[in-house]
Amino acid sequence: GVVDQISIEDAHRHNPDRLFPLFERSTLIVGFVRIASSRLEGVDEIRRRMEQVLTLMPPERVMAAPDCGLGFLGRDLAMTKLTNLTAAAASV
């Protein structure tokens, strides 16, 4: 079988550029916000990383996500992180 989607954490430590082309036939679910940090990433910060990733992968094969589940964060912080993630994705 073929793996159609692969989830990678990228927010807490950006992956090397050479990693992305290795998944030429898969959709990458890329973590653009940290889950183990109470620091709130701004829309511009998230957008910049998305734009970098999109120079390495076509947009139809990239899905924006948090690094992992947001269960360790408070509800308000988790919702704000997701709101910023959504706003950044909509602006790319």
C-alpha cells in the first residue's frame, strides 16, 4: 500500500528543507503551531513558515495543523492558536 498522508511536527523545530521533497506522492500534514508552549504564535510568524514550506511542496499537498493535539493547553489559548493558524492559512 501507499501512504497518502504523513503528519510531521514542524513548529517546535523546523524540519530541514531536504525532508519535504522526499514525500513527493504524499500529502503532508504540517504542524505550524507548538502544542507544548504557552507562547502564542502570531499570524505573520505562522504565515512565513507556511510560505517557506510552500516553496518546497505544492499547496495541494500541504495541510496546516498544530504539531500534535492541543490537550495540554487551556481552551482559550488552544482556540487562539487555531484561530491564528486558520488566519495564516487563509492569507497564503
